[in-house]
Amino acid sequence: MNAIEAEGSQGYTENQLSKIIFDSALRIHRVLGPGLLESSYEECLFYELLRQDYML
């Protein structure tokens, strides 16, 4: 069981969750640009998903 299943996927399919995560990650990369450590992008993605009210 992954983190999303543990907290509940809020009724989203895997494809919908993938699109939400991909779109958020792409938006973050466009704003911050390349060259940061992966952990920086990971923290920003976590914050962005929480900001959009997605449970992780």
C-alpha cells in the first residue's frame, strides 16, 4: 500500500492522480528551472500538492 492509498485517493483513478502529479511537477520545473537537487523539487511538489488540498 502506498501513501496515497493509506490516506485515501479521494476517489481519483491512477490516471487522474498521475496527471495531477505530472502537471504540478512540470509547473514547478518551469518556475524553478533546471539544476536544483532532486530533494528541492520533491519538497516543492509536496508543498504544491498540499496547497491544492491533495492528501499525501
